[in-house]
Amino acid sequence: MEKINIMSNQNIEEQKPVLDIDTDEDINIGLGSRVVLYNDDWHSFDEVINQLIIAVQCSFEKARSFAFEVHVKGKAIVFTGKLQDCLRVSSVLEEIALHTQIIT
């Protein structure tokens, strides 16, 4: 038979976990940043699709899907990743004056 030691609450010291927090600004906690592409009235589907392929480095089918979502819903998240990568993607999309926003 196994013995179980039961202590009263008076004898137990409350222990709080110690967290080692790194304050480096480059920490990515897994949430990532997102690039949102907004609809406009002056770019053709082909222009948007071609620029998405360059910016996001995705297939034609994926870029067409993004373009259609932007057209129907008014916006779409077209990229998720590190802030630095989102800035690059946004910059490429904005080369042809597409409207983007980075959400962190």
C-alpha cells in the first residue's frame, strides 16, 4: 500500500512559476503579421494576379483565388508571416499602386 503525505495549507508555501522572458524585439510568438489587399476600381484581374504571383510567390490559381476574394469581399489576407516579409510583400504589391495594409 502506497503512503500519501497530506500537508495542511499552512505548511505549503505558494510557489509561482518563474518565467524567463527574452525582451528581444525580433521574437515571433507564432501569431505573425498579415498583409491585407483591398479592392479598387482601376486594376484589372490580370494586373492583380500577376503582381500577387510576384509578391507572394504563389501559383496562378492561388493568385486568382486571392484576386477573386478581394473582388467579392472587398479585401483579403494574401500573406501571413514575419513583419519583415510582410513589408516586402506589401511593397511589391504597392509597386503598381495596389492598396495594402499590414496587420500585426
